[in-house]
Amino acid sequence: MTIRLPDSKGGFRAYEPRKEPFAATPGTPFTSRTVFSAAHVVADPFADSTPDSPAAVDWDATLAFRRHLWSHGLGVAEAMDTAQRGMGLDWAGAAELIRRSAAEAKSVGGLIACGVGTDQLTGPATLAEVRAAYEEQLALVEESGAQAILMASRALAAAAKGPEDYLEVYGHLLRQSAEPVILHWLGPMFDPALEGYWGSSDLDAATDTFLEVIAAHPDKVDGIKVSLLEAQREIDIRRRLPQGVRCYTGDDFNYPELIAGDDQGFSHALLGIFDPLGPLAAEAVRVLDTGDAKGFRELLDPTVELSRHLFQAPTRFYKTGVVFLAWLAGHQSHFTMVGGLQSARSLPHFARAYELADGLGLFLDPKPAEERMKNLLSLYGVNQ
């Protein structure tokens, strides 16, 4: 049996769905790499909400997905960009998500780190107000028992006059943090409001400021997450880090080579693509744990085409594809997103995502995934 899929040129192609999923079983945490999946949130499809209203979250389904990731040995990076921070999920919703997920992690022994930002600020802010917003969120994450990830701040990008303001704000936060944090550099392809972060649009100058923050407080920085989609830049930064400070790749275009590493080091991982790839990614890292880098690449390299498809420009809408695949895979009963973001990608985009994901065996039961894809196609007037 084949399914009729639309292509990007206005035509159709026949695709024969896979019959069997990729064979992956739950397992223990990894030994060679620390690996986080940035996880999406599941909307409540029955809430009477609008795109401008507070997010309505299905907490049971959201936490169930996190248990799925933990069961495969992955850590959860919570309340990050993948969870639609600043794109449908406001600070009140993120705070509740952090509390619930941190409690769930404690109950199952799961690894968790949570995003700390300034998204309670909704208008122009002073540097003092930016610091206070960061402090409020940092306190909540630390009180929850989770590790903190200091996220890039739109408010700081707007308020900072130059590199010295970033050095002052981050230095203040690192001095008062109770435990080592992860610093997150999110590029403007993920959020245009972050253009010129670290005080310069020149990435070499911005990198120098970023590394200066770390060098001044190496005992307070567990690691960095770099999301610039430039493999060589990440490698260069990785090689300049102080001893003991990890690099967590956030490069959803080049992650296999960055995690595998070279003779001078490697990256750990904190990736949005590991939301849909969870079981397969976990299996690949377990192969790497045995020292088999070739086997690791053989498993993970074929997933890059799907990742590059989901993260294609405008990259910030990759969350739509992530949630779409979660629906097809049966992790949620509907394809609805907070903020109405399910409309952010086209039908040909969805069709290609389905084809690539199915080809990788990402759907635990391919038949229901096929039926859901057909149902979506029928809504667009595509008859089989």
C-alpha cells in the first residue's frame, strides 16, 4: 500500500510506508556523553484559547513525554526554545512547567536542566530590570532542584550598549548561582531578536566576550550550549574552553560529527532534534559508549536530512515539525500547539517530514502514523 504525498512543486508522489519501526529499547544513562533532549510541550486541544492568551497545556501528556525521554537514558532540557518559550509559552506557563517537570524528574531519577531567561519582561527594560528578571527565574529553577541553563535574553540584547553590559550581567548571575550552570548562546536564526548578542554582530568579537565571561567564572560554568549552526565555530570555541567546562552542541545541522568529536575533544549534546529522535539517538550514543564511533555515525548520520528539513529557514518554526512528529508517533492525541503554531509550516513540509521520519523507523507503530498522515492530507483536500 502506498500513500499519496504532495511535493514542493505542486505535484504528488507515491510513498510506501515502512512496515517495522527502528528497534530501540529503554536503557540506562550514557557513560561517554551527557545528552539532553530539549522537549516540546503538549497543548490542551479542548481549552478555549486564542493565540494571544496564556498557553493551555496538557500536563499529563507533557509529563508522559518526558518520562519517555528519561526511559531511554536521555536528560530533559526543560522550558527551552523547543518548549516554545517566547513563541506561545509565557513565563507563568514556563514556571509551572519547570515545577512539574523537576518534581517528575525527582520521582523517576531523571536528569533535568531548566531554562532561565527574562521573558516575564514584556517591554523595554533597564539592565537592572534584566538582572532582576534573571534572578527571579534562577531562584525558581534552583528551588526546584534542577540545574539552571542561562538562556539568551531578548531584553538584554535590547538593553545592552556593548560587551561590558553582558560581562556585568552574566558575572553577577554566575557569582550568585548556587551550582554550576549551562550558558546558552542562541543564534539569530532561532530568534531574530538575539542579533548582536554578546555585544557584537561580528561572531569573532562576540565569541571573545562569551569566552571572557566563562574564563572569569570557570567554577560556576558546567558547560556551554552553542546554537549557531556552524560546526567549525563550535569546534573552535570548544578548544578554547577552560579545563572542565563542557561544550553541549546545539547544532541541529552537524550534531553527529560534533558529538563523535576528534583527537582534540568532543561535544556533549543539548538538542531539539533529540525530541523526535529520542530512542534512535539514545541507541547511537550507547554504541558510542562502547568506543565504536563508526557505528555511532552509521546510526546517526542518516537522521541529519530530517533534522535539516525540520530546522530549515525560518528556523524558529522547527517546533511545528517536532510536535507534528510527536503526534504521528502517538505521543499525543492531536496536532495542536500553544499559540496556534501548528499552522507555521506547509503541507509539503509536513509530507516530507513524515516520509523522512518513517524511513528512519521513528514511529513505534507505523500504521497509525500512516493513518494520521492520511487524515491530515484529507483536511487539505488530498484524496488517496
